[in-house]
Amino acid sequence: MEIWGYVRVSVDRVTQAAGWDDQIDTLRGHGCSRFFYEEASTRTVRPEFERMLNEANRAARPDNRICLCAAKMDRAFRDLAAADAAITQPINPDVIWLLPDLSKHPLDPDDPTQMLLVRMMGAVAQFERDRLAERRAYGIAKAKKEGKYRGRAPTARAKTAEVILLQSRKFTPDEIAKQLEIGRASVYRILKDHRSPGDNA
């Protein structure tokens, strides 16, 4: 059985270096032979996650199962529904999941105890995210009422460093726009503003 590791941070590997390195150490400790790296929120397009799934679905077979491993459930899945579907209704049944924060062994969708744990942990994580969103909404409403709310900083300009980083990693402007959830025009404007003098127009 091959074990492939998925590493993800929601901002970038420099800002979240400790979490990035900790995930890699955890996955190496579980024998991962291949790694897929992602710097993206679960709310955005995740091309490396999709590539991992597609390659695993093509390659896995009964005599060579592929185990996909993420250090924690929230590193791989958007929510409880996504986790449940991936584990219990895989496209290829020879693709299985290992989530060390839930179990030291690959998850068995036919094991009711394991699946109960997956669903309980996922429900708790979902509840925490929902409460955080609720508190944020209350805070914004209060700030608006008191005349203190200034709104969000300009989204695209705030992500200039991320745009430049993704371009250096050979992402296309369209891919950068999707990854960072900003407009294509903003990506082109940032790249134009930061073009080196020797670059072609």
C-alpha cells in the first residue's frame, strides 16, 4: 500500500511555517512516500488536492491500494459532509484515508466506531467554525452601530505578496485569481506594477 501525504496551510508556508513543518513531520512519521503541497484556504480552488485525488483514483487497485493522509481532518476537508463523502463514498474503493488526529490506522468506512468518531469530530469542528462566523458578524454589526467599522482592506492589494509568490511558482494569472479569490484584472495589475525593468512588456 502506498501512502501519499497532503500538506495545506490557508495563507502561505512562510507565514504559517510552524504548522507547515509540523504537518510534514507528522506525515513522514506515517510513512508517506509522496507529498502534495497546497497554500490555499478550503474555500478556494485547491488544484493540488484535486490532482492528488485524480492520480490516486487512476492508480489505486486491489493489489496496490493508495492511502491518502492529512495530518488533521480540517487540513483535507471543507466540512463534515465532504469528509464523510470522501471516506464512505470514494470514487475508487481502493483509495482510503488516514487522518492521524482521529486514528493511527487507515479509516474503514465499514467500521461504525471509526465513522462515529469521524462524524463527531467533524461536527465539533463545524460548530466551532459556525460560532466564529457568528461572533464575527456580531462584532461587525456592533462596530457599524458605533460608527467604527471601516470595512475590509482592499482585497487584491493586500494579497500582492501572494500573487508574486504564485507567479514565481509558475501559476498562470487565471489560476492565481481563482486561488486568491480576486479578479483577473487585479492580478494583471499587480504583476505589471511589480515587473522588473528587464522583463518584456
